[in-house]
Amino acid sequence: MAALELCAENGYSKVTIEAIAARAGVSKKTIYRWWPTKGAVLLDAVTEQVVSDTTFPDTGDIDVDLCTHIGSLVKVFTAPVAGAAYTGILAELLHDEQLAKAVNEELVIPRVALVYERMRRAQEQGQLPLDIDLPLAVEMLYGPLYYRHALGRPLHEPQRIEELVAYVMRGLRASASS
């Protein structure tokens, strides 16, 4: 949490391992024993926040569940503490292959697996066609979230999230009948 607090207070670019160690009350050596870079420290903290603060319920209604999940992601990614770190990580991973790989392995792949799992259950329940391309469907649902975040225009409004989900789901459901 020390790393996230520093990021919220000073911005990602001004956070250092030295400052994280001082805030946490440990030595730099202790930090480096667990994490190779500032990005890795902050990724670990953001991942922990995402896992604890984003829910993916199974209410029996995939549309409602997707709205809930996307809404909880927006809250984490725009919160003052985790949001500053997340935005900094996104910017840094464009220039840091190791961080990009870690983001994919530690944050993206496990979270996307949960979405696939929930969408497969929706297919089994007859809420989604069996022949849809799940990876493409997930990109269609979550891509706008990251696109808007990158442009500094996050999807804050629950109504817009509901519209996004409804629009994509209509397309997925229509694809089965064509």
C-alpha cells in the first residue's frame, strides 16, 4: 500500500524504490529481494487491489454480471490510489518488455480467464450462442474500457457501461441467428 499511496501523492514518475522503502519502513534491499523494479512493485499492489475490489458475480444474468464487473474495474482504475499506479504502469509497459509480460501474466490472463469462465456458463445456460468467438467477445466488451481510460475519459457512468454491454451482447446474440 505504501507504493500506491506514494503514487497517488506524487505521480508514477516520481515514485522511487527508495521512497517506497522509506514509506514501508524497510530497506531498499528488502524491496529488491521481492521486486526487480518500481513497476513490478506497483503492479503487485495494483493486482492485489484489482483482485480484492473487482467482483464478477454469477447472478444468472450475464448482462448484469458484465455491467457489475466492468463497473468495478472502472472504479479501481479511476480511484485516486490504484488509478495513478495503473495509469503509470500502462505508460511504462509500452517501453518495458518485462513489465508488459508481467502485466499480461499476473493481471490480464488470470482476470480474462474469469470472464471466459463466466461467459462459458452463460453459453451453457443459453444466454449466449455456443459458437461465438470468446476472445473477440471479451475484446469487444473490455477494449472500450481501456481505450477510454487511455484517453483520460473513463466510463464513469453506469448507464454508458450498460449501453456498451447491451450493444455488444446484441451483436453476439444476433451472430448466432445469421
